[in-house]
Amino acid sequence: MTGPAIGRAGADRAADHGLGRYVLVRFLLILPTVFVLTTLVFFLMRVIGDPITAAFGGRLGAAELSRRVHAAGYDRPVLAQYAEYLGQVARGDFGAALTDHQPIGVILRTYGAATLELVAYSLVVALALSPALGIVAARLRDRGADAGLRVLAILGYTAPVFFVGLLLKLVFAIRLGWLPVNGRLSTVNEIGLQERGLKSGIYLLDAIRAGSGSMIADVLRHAVLPAVALGLLSTGIFLRLFRTSLIGTLGSDYVLAGRSRGVSELRLTTRHALRPALVPIMTVMGLQVASLLSGAVLTETTFEWKGLGFELTRYLQARDYVAVQGVVMALAVIVAVVNFLVDVVAALIDPRIRY
């Protein structure tokens, strides 16, 4: 093997080692992150007092209330409750809701897939719009189109998601009648999925497994308005990041060198400047997933999309803080895992991140 070949092989091994170490460190960071979030959620929920009193205070007599508090162990020292809760979480037991007695694990399995499906749709909307609009804004820098797109980007991430959702419903569902007003699927098709025993919770996947084109179309039609309402939240941020990053890469030395050799502007943009410009979007995508999950609470309520956000609102109204604690914990774990995956993808796109 020649000297240059040996050098390349050594560099490849070093790069693989650097990536493996980076992934391992990022994965191990999930554990303390989840622990800190678990601790914060637990003690913040205890600020309002014990969950039994919060949920049933004023509706039960003092004796019955005291009996239930004692039976649930909420009259013990907070640290003892915390130690027991950590043990339950380690076993995968998040308790049961006080109001409807559903185990938290069942709630998460039943409604979690719906929220993840909505977040995935909204990310598709954001990633479909922001690179194309960012390229236009960067290529037409400081012109009218660029200024207009920047204004739209600001409106996208500052407008309240529930207001955008209501506006979309008013125009496209009520006034024009093009799309459904609420829900995830029409009643007939939902019954059809249940009869087929397809219960993954991700309706698009279930419709594909059912092999029904009309059912797939029905799922997508119901998803359009909530996905756009929630997706615009990230589209504005991604657009501005992509525009700024693309302007920088288009002015880099290797792009200028390619331009001097007569490489077309389209090829320079799509083949040489596009990939580096995606790195900032990838690095903030984990944070955006957290924003999307928080925005999903309002979006699901607006469109009656029965996911974790919809259930969280219902349990908050019922002051069922045991259920709220479990749902918030699940959302926190999802954010931690997504951040890990985003870090790995960003490292694959840009090797400099690994070191």
C-alpha cells in the first residue's frame, strides 16, 4: 500500500473513531438530561400540593379526601415520594390518571403516536418550504422578493399557532369547504381501520397497510391544515437560517473558484452551497421539535387532533396532575431522544461537529 493510501486509511479510521465517540457521548447525555427533567417535573407538580387535593378538593368531604391522600401516600415526606417515583419510572411505571384511572403507559401508547405523526407532518411542511424559499431569498438578496420572504418568515414564527389554525379552518374548511374541519380521519374510515385490527396509532401507516387509496387520501386531507398551522412555526425560523447560511456559503472561496471556472449558478447552489447551508438547520432542529411539541398542544386542541397535546389539555382542565406529570415526562424524553438523533445526523453531514 502506498503512502497516500495509508494516510487516507488512517484518516478514515480516525474519522470513524471520532464519530463513534461523539455518538456515544451524546447518547450518554440522554440519561442525565432525562433525570434532571424528571426531577424538575416532579417537584414543580408538588408546588400546587398533593395531586389528590388538587383534583378532588371541594368535591369530596374532608374525611374522604384525607383517606385518599393517605392511601396514595401523598402525606409522606416529599423526598420519600420522590425516591418511590424514581423507582417506578425506572421500572417503566408512570402510575395512573386520577380522573379516569387509565395507566399513564396506556395513555402514552394510545395518543403518543398521533402527536408524533402530527410533528412529522409539520416537519415535512417546514423542510419542504424553507430550503426552496431560502434559495430564492439568498439568490435575490436585498431585493423585493427577499424582503417579502423575510417578513413572511417573521410572521410565521411569531403568529400564535392557534390563531393560524383558526384562520386556516375559517378559510379552507368552512368558507371554501376544501378540507375537513376537525379530526384525524372520517368516522367511516376510522371504523374500517378498527375492523381490520390496524391500531398502530399512526393513521397514515395503518391506511397504507390497509391498501386503501381513498383511506390514505382521507388521512392526508385531515392532516393538511394542522400540519401547515404547526409547520409554519418552524418554516419561518428555518427559512431565515437557511438564507443566512446560504449567503455565506455562496460567498466562500470554493464557490467563487467554481464560478470563475464557468460552473452554472444552479449547480453551484444545489451541489456545492446547499449541503453546508443545511447544517444550521440540523443543529436547531432538536430545539424546534421541542417547540413543535409545545405547539402541538394548541394545534391538537384547535383541530381536535386526539394526541398527547389534546389529552394534556383535558387533564389540565381536570387538574389531574398525575396524568399531566406522565405526559410531560414523555414529551421531555421524546425531545431528548430527538436531540440525540439530530446531533448524529448533523455530525454525518458536517464531520467538523464531531471534534
